[in-house]
Amino acid sequence: MNIVLSLDYEVYFGRRTGSVERSLIAPTQALLALAARYRVPLVFFVDVLYLQALQDAARAHAGPRKDLARIQRQLAACVHGGHELQLHLHPHWVDARWSDDGWQMDMRRYRLHDFARDQIHGLVQTGVDTLRCFTGRVSAFRAGGWCLQPFEALHDALLAAGIAIDSTVFAGGYQHGAGHDFDFRRAPPLSRWRFDRDPLVPAAQGRFLEVPIASHLVGPGFYWRLALARRLKQAHHRPLGDGSAMALGRQDLARKLLWPSTSVVSIDGLKADFLEAAYRRYRALGHADFVVIGHPKAVTPHSLQRLDDFLARHVDENFCGLNACVDGHSAVQVDRCRPAAGPLRWVA
């Protein structure tokens, strides 16, 4: 089974975006160190419209100029280390403005679907062109906030930009609100399939390949535990990023606290606790792919330790990037031997 470790490379949204150092650079370095230790590739879905916003602000402000330079160096280092960069779009950055007080956010156009078709074409192509400054091959897409539907609005723009793979869907996922708005409850119980106009409907001759994020059913007790960990502010459960996440809508929050719900398989915070169980279930079902998601800004010392443990346990498995997953060979040409020393121990 292919194991793909994917990371959405982005800062926070809303009033507290977090600093580039603590929400991107430092946690990504920790993840890269772990990947190097076990010689596994990572896939970074880069929020390229944030990079464009930084570039615009850098013309007149030293802070964004410094942040952009640090991000560019880190992304170049990722490619040099054999990791993939793929397309991730959070279009609200088009309306963000930098001031002495930091980013002034306007979240009214959070989804790509909030833009006209020609604008979507422009945003997608701009994103691909930005990434190709670092890497030669950009073939996969992940929608910001999982807002992929209706796919018809994105179909032509992605094809024109050379994007043939999507990795947004997670089977059973559902959320409806002012920001996140998606419904993947009809997704087929497969680890990959071709599709054309609807990512939830397999089509043998479809022009796109869906390689979905793995999903896991969790009970409401998990979210109560998560809420308690946040209230107690324990250091080992504190995200490395220093911003704040978008709040769930009341209905979505109530649904998670009262009934079982489907989560992505993630290395973020306490979600890393069910990484091993989800992997075993996917393997037992005979799936070809196991795609894990994470966000550098949202990893914690606890979740880094869980990832460390997982890698130590499965170091001989086939870890690969999305391009390599589709091509059928390893993306990182290195000696896949076990690390010489014992597992790392992550501290706050």
C-alpha cells in the first residue's frame, strides 16, 4: 500500500494569521527533519495565493518581503530534498491587505466558486506558474477548505493548467457553513478512481484521478477530549503555530459534539492518535493508497511524537509522493534503511 504524507502549507486565516516563523518555517523544519530521519518523501500543498499576497505586500513593506524570502528558501529546500510541491488555493488572499497591524482579512470570497470562471482560470494558472518557479512538475490539486463542489466550475481551469490529480475528497466528510462547504458522503469506498465532471462519480475514461484523503469515523467523545485539551492548555497539545483557526459554525460544532462524524486521517494534534488504527483498517480492506493530511501550523509535540512512532513502525512500507504514487515508483531515490538511532522524542 502506498502511504502519502501530505501537508497543507499555509498560515491561519481570520484575525490571527500567525507568524511565518512559528506557523510555517519552524514546524515545517521539524517535519522535514523527521522525514529525513526515516527517508520518506512529503507532499506540500502550497497555498500559493498567500505567496502572491506576500509578494504584492513586499513591494512596500519590509516584513512581508522578509517572510516571502524565508518561504522561498524553504520551498526550494523541500524540492532539493526530494519532496513534492502541489497546488493549494485559498482565494480569500486575493482580498487580503497588509498594514502595520498585520493582515486585514476579508473572508467574503473564501471559495474559488465565489469568483467568475475567467478569474478561476487566472488564479489556477497563477498558482501553477508560481510553483513551477521551484519545481518542474505540478500535477495535483487540493481545494482550500475542501471546497471542491460543484467541480464543474473548476474543471476547465485545472485541465488547462495541466492538473490531472485531485486529493481533496475524504469519504463521508460533510460540512455546511459560511466558510467550509462540502459534502463527500456519496464518495465511493475506494482509494483512487478516475472522474470527469463530478469527483464523487467514478468514470473509467475520466480526465482526472481522485486520490482521496483517508477518512476515519470518530465519536463525539473525541471532540470533547479535544475541547478539554484546549481548555487545559497543556504544552504537549499546544499547536506549534501561533495563529487561530476558523471557528466551526454552531450546527457543525453541535453535530461533532453529539453524534459520530467522519474526520480526515491527520497528523494534526489529537487526530494523530487514530493514525495507526486508520492505517490498519485501510490495509485490511486492501486499499492501494493511504493519504494522510496535516498542517505544519497545527502539529503539536504530541502529534509529532505520534508520527515519529508511526514512521518507526512502518519504515519499510512504500512511502511516496502523489506523482510517484500515480507513476508507480518512489519519488525519493535514497537507501530506505532503518534509522541508526532510536526514535526522536518531541518536547514542548
